[in-house]
Amino acid sequence: MSTSMRATQLVRFGEPDTAFTSRELPRPTPGPGQVLVRVLATSVNPLDLQTRRGDYRDQLPLPAVIGNDVSGTVVENGPGADEFRPGDEVWYLAPIFAGQGTYAEYHVVDQALVARKPAGLSHVEAAGLALVGMTAWQALVERTGLRLGERVLVHGGAGGVGSAAIQVAAALGAEVVTTARAKDHEFVTALGATTVIDFSAGDYAEQVRALGGVDVVLDTVGGDTLSRSAEILADRGRVVSIVDIPQPQNLLAAWGVNATYHFLFVEPDRAGLEALGRLVDLGKLRPVIGAVFPLADIAEAHALLEGGSAAGGRKRPRGKIAIAVDPQAG
């Protein structure tokens, strides 16, 4: 096995076309309790865009390999790592801002964070589900405790987290309301949404109140969502946000409905991945892959996710943008 690997490094903060460089780097070696994984696919997330722009520069000395989703195969075990064998197909969410990221051919990770890849998913699909699926699971199950028969509002249902959250909520037996542009209504309905609101065609809060309000709100869009959630929550309703809050918001109205607010920065967790895998096996969860790029085209993938056009004039797709580190990973 070669002692080097191909990787894409973030060498400066800023625009995609000047931020990245492809390099040959030393292949990492697994330590105690770790496994070395050949990365067959990874993906691009909004967190990656924020990292590239420099939002977390205090936590990330450059140059650095970023990225957090992995689907691949185990190739080597470190001392004491005996849960997986070389050749096992695995997927996981890499620790954020802790060591090398996943825009590379190989990655080292603690075996405790790794799960066996669902057989029904390709590596590209698994890599496209890890972070967004874990975010949806931790937000709806672990933080808000969404229950059978409750009504949840998922903001931004056509996005990566939104599309996963609709499916997770529907699998839990919740009634799913989501916001999406008119062109995406059929798409989010097929995922499991029972009511779709065009946020660009009127006040979404008024439309949600007409339904009788909601028990849970998942905020994936930011803006004034936190303050306005109090207008649509049932008594003892819950709000969970995955979005940075640039300006303070007045949440006094939330007192009147005994609301609970949660703020989530997703964490790696094998148990959550295994739960998602069971939903995949049951046919209740499927990643939405909107575009696939090779590792060498990370900059184009970032530009596309950021809302611009990549090569060929493509517009930002629904769902996730995946990276096939191995061309055969799809």
C-alpha cells in the first residue's frame, strides 16, 4: 500500500476558486482503537462553506483538509481496534475540527464512531446522508423528542437537512408541514410532507396557524424563524435550530406557550447512524443526491452549493452534493 494519498487542502480562506489545492499527502496511520478507512465518497455541506469562508478560522489552522462525511472500506486496524475487518464497508460522520477531514483518499477515525454501511445504499448515497441524516435525527429525536401524531414544521424541506428531516419525521408517525418554493412542492410531498407552504407567496406563520399550529419547529433557514416560532407553537412546543444567529432575537412571546428552544451543532454518533440505517432498510429513508463531483472539483462543488453556477451552468440542486473520491463509488 502506498504511503501517500491524494487530498484536497484548504490553503486560504475565501472564494472557492482560490481556496483549494490538490496535493499528495502522507497517508495517515491508525492509532489505538482507530481504523484506517479508504474514503470512497464524501460530500459538501453548508458547514464546509462556512469553514472555507473563514467563519471558524480560530479552530482551523491552515493548510487543512476539511469535510466530515465518509463512506468507504476499512483497510487497516490500529492496536486494540477489533470491531471491523479490512474490506468492511462503513460510513460515519467524522469529528468536526478535530484532525484531518474527509476530502482525501484515506481517513483515520475512532472505531467507536463507525457504523456498517446500509447494504441498500451506494457509497455516494451513504456519504450524502451521514451529516444531514444525523442532524435530522439528533434534532427531531434526541432534542425535541418528536412523537407519534405530533405536527412538525420543517423549514427548507427541499434542502439537504430538510429532505432528511421530512423522511425521519414521517417515519416517526408525525404529521409533516414544510416550507418550499412552488417548484419543489411535488418533491417534498413525495418525501412525506402532508402540507407544503410556499414561503415566497405569503406569510407562512398565518398559514401554519390556520392548520392549528405545530408541536415542533425545525429551523434550517435562519432569519427571524426563532422569534416567529412562538406565533405558531402549541402549548409546550419545541423549537430546534441548526443555524447560526447573527443578531439577537426577542423570544419573550415563547414564554406564553411554555416553549423550549434547542440549538444543535451535530455530533458524530454510531447509535444514530445505526438508527438511520434501520430506516433505510425499512424503505423509510433515502438520501437525495442532487449532484456528484470528483475530488479534484471540490471548488466547483462549493460554488454550486453556495448558489452560483458550476461548470456547465448548473443551478443549485435539491438535496446533497456528493463527492465521488473513487469514480466507481456511485
